[in-house]
Amino acid sequence: MFGKGLVKGMQITFKEFWSPKATIQYPEHQNPIPDRYHGRFTLDVDKCIACGMCANACPNKVISLQKQKVGTKQYLTNYVMKIYYCLFCGLCVESCPKDALHFSKVINMNQYHFSDIPLVLVQREAPAVTAESEVAASKTSDKEGE
Ligand code: SF4
Ligand code: SF4
């Protein structure tokens, strides 16, 4: 019959027109983000021991870090992620022995300038080492060794 295909197509169109919508008006409305979502990285600098295991685990060489020896410990001075190479695979997070690196639920990481895209999680100067702090650090390590 002539026009049979057209009628069939219109039937589907009307059926879908009245069915519940799957799309939402972003950014006014957002779907809930799952707890295990791989969003923007966060780094707990107090937990980080600057071991570099996260950088070694990364297949795309996204992570670069710099450290400085302060007393007996390594002090993280710079931690930058070239996020545009990141696969969000999570190998870096899993490899961290101190549970310092995490994913957050932040999905919006767009920037206007390319130079702003790298994720600078730490950029700071190492504290000056005084003779007193050296002694205190060595006493602490002696106690830990006992
Ligand atoms: S999520 Fe994967 S690709 Fe991204 S920084 Fe971590 S290890 Fe590298
Ligand atoms: S693996 Fe963890 S503790 Fe080691 S440098 Fe990376 S974030 Fe810091």
C-alpha cells in the first residue's frame, strides 16, 4: 500500500513523543554521579611521601613530581598532571601506598587556555631545615627504630 512506511514511521514518532524523556537540561539539572566515578584528581599532600609510585604506574606519563629532601624525609614540592593525556584508568590511584591520591566527582575540567589544562595539585617551596629540626627528626627516627 502506498504510504504504509510513512504511517508506520509516524506511529513510532507519536509513541516516542509521549514516552518519558531520558535527556535532562544540563547544567541546570544533573544526573547523580556514582560514588566510584573517575573525576578530577585530589591529592592529600599530608599523606603523600613523594615516592613516585603513581608516576611510575601511569602508562601515559601523565604525572610529574618534584621533591626535596628536608631533614630525613622527602618533601613534595611540585605535583602536576598533564590531564589531557589521562585515560582515567585509575592505575595511579591504586598504586599509591599511602592512599593519598583519589578521584573526585568533579566532572567539569574544561579550560579556556591550553596552558591552564595541566592539573597542578602541589606547587610549594620546601621549608628551610634548621639544626633544631634536624635533631628533632633524628630523635623521632631513633624512637621509631627502637
Ligand atoms: S588515571 Fe591512568 S592515565 Fe590517568 S594519570 Fe592515572 S595512571 Fe595515568
Ligand atoms: S604514590 Fe601516593 S604517596 Fe607516592 S608520590 Fe604518588 S600520591 Fe604520593
